[in-house]
Amino acid sequence: MDFTLSGDQEQFRSMLRDFVDGEIVPVAREWEHSGRYPTEIVDQMKQLGLFGLMIPEEYGGAAADFVSFTLMFEEIARGWMGIAGILGSHSLSCWMLARHGTEEQKRRYLPDLATGARRTGIALTEPDAGTDLQGIRTTATRDGDHYVVNGTKMWITNARYADPLPVLVKTDRSATPAHKGMSVLLIEAGTPGFTVTKDIPKLGYKGTESCEVVFDDVRVPAANLLGGVEGRGMQQVLSALEVGRLNIAGRSLGIAQRAYDEALQYARDRRAFGKPIAEFQAIQIRLAEMATQLQAARLLTYWSADALDRGKRSDLQTGMAKLFASEVALQAAQDSMRVHGGYSYSAEFEIERLYRDSILMTIGEGTSDVMRTVIARSLIGDKGRVGW
């Protein structure tokens, strides 16, 4: 067992930490409340090479390991979770394209995606199909050398900047089971009939847009079928979502760490009855519980990242990490609010934003109960085990 980061990973974390503390933390509260898009931060992330983190070196990327991938989301979410969201959908989609795309698709898109000259996301969720992806209604009908796409997608991160946008569609509506008739199409920005209709207002997760996207007789070249073969869309998406759970676990760690840091500092500074509230046993117990749960979540998350790095099928590990870390993030935000008392309800303190952002962690990339089902199925199907 080795619980230490490599030299490269330490250096990467240090660079991220300096970037977050210097460029994100000072503006996050103001920009989040004003609804300002973080253009300058995005430009800096391009310069740092963060958009190419999961892209192979031959296409201009960094070919990073999954521990580094997780470090990126933990550190950036510590500053502002919405910024991590900009990288989240992009990284997931790039990984899916690098793993499943044809050589021509990879050469056409990945070099620009690696620099951030292009950005991307992934369009899965629909008004009547969230967790139940087999229930999607967006269709793609073959017409010569093109597919004609019709349907609507919801909650699409990076929708206004995605080029291309991978879209899960049904290419064979009669297939049984339904997933055998599902494919992913790479739809380029500006294609006639492809419209981002609105930004969806949200409780938290500000800084990046979440949009409704409509496809009205959108003609997509058949060459943009991910992997070049119909019927593999569900498998392609599920493999990406396995990575997506690790992304959410990393973001959850960042939120929980910041909530703990804010609570600890406030407890040291705030005085009541003539002494810092950190000297009261009730506050000490809460801080100790926050710290213990945070560190447990961190170890579980990096254990799952290491499993992916070793090439293992990791539904069990990433499911556990996402479930536990997201619940810890929510609890840490609530406990930090209790330490802050009435000030936690003020928009002048960081904790109210952390609380709003933490709620999404237990919902995004599968709710906590969905994760429990994923974990249970892995155990029952003998695809993973607990213990040595």
C-alpha cells in the first residue's frame, strides 16, 4: 500500500492550488452571485492545459492518470464548484471520444479539444428520461449519408460552447432491449436545427450554464457516428459515466474540504462568552466529525481512482466513492453552517454557496440511491467484493 502522491502528482496539485487560491477564490463569491460567466478563468485553464488532461499525447493532450484527474476536480471545486463543472463534462466527453471514436474522429476533434480551442459536453438527459436512459425519445433516422435528429435534451452543461456535442439518440426504435438501438452522434455547433433554447435557472452550480437543447430535423453526417457502428451508444456512455462518478467524488471532496476549512477558521476567530467558540466541546466534536468523514471520503475516492488507473472495471469503487463523498460534502456543508450559526445564512460568507453546491453532488451522475443500486448489483453479480 502506498498512500502518497508521485512527484508529478504533487507538482500538479501544487500548481492547481496556487491557481485556485490566486485566481478563483478571490472572485468566486462575487461572480457567482452576479451570474457572471468566468471567461478569464476559462482562458487560464486553457493555458494550464486542463482541457487536454484526459486526451492522449498523440492528439496534443496530457494523457493524465485518474489520480491527477481527481486532484483537478478536488482543488478547483474547493474554490468554486461551478468552474469544475466546465471541465467535468468536457473531460468526460473527451475521454469517451478518445476511447471509442474512430481514428478520423479523434484526429478531427481531439487536438482542438486538448487546447480548449474547442470545448464539449455530453447530452444525455431528457425531460422524461434522466436515470432511465433507455427511455430517451431523441431519434436519429438514417437518410443516405446523414442522420436526421429530432428531440430535446435538458440540463446540458457547456451547451453554448460545445463543438461538437455528443448526443445520445435512438437509431433503432424497434430494438429489444432498447439499449441495443442507441448510438452517440457528434453534432457540431451551428448545424441548422440545433438550438440551445434557454439556460435553466438553478439553486446552485452557477458559473457554468445548464441548458435545454432542441434538435429539429438536424442533419448530421454519418461519419459523426461515434465509433462508426450503430447500437453501441449505451455502452459508450456508461463507460464515460464511470469516469463521471469519479469527477463528482472529486468535486465533493473540494466542497467538503472548503466547508471544513471555513468552519475551523470561523471557530478560531469567533468569540462567545469571552473565548473562541473552538474551545467549546460541542464545536470540537462537530469539527472532529467533519475532519474524520472528509478524510475517509478522500481515501475512498483515491482508492477508486487508483483502481481505474490499474485498468480494473470499477463500477463498485467509483459508485462507493461518489455515494460516500457526495453525502459527506452535503453533511460537511450543513455542519459548517451550524458552526457559523446565523452568519451561515448570509451571502457575505462562503458557506451558503457551498451548501447550495453540495446538494447537486448527491444528485448529479446518479442520485445516492441509484449509486446504492449500482454498488449492490456489482456485489450480487460478483463484479466486485469488499475485503482483501
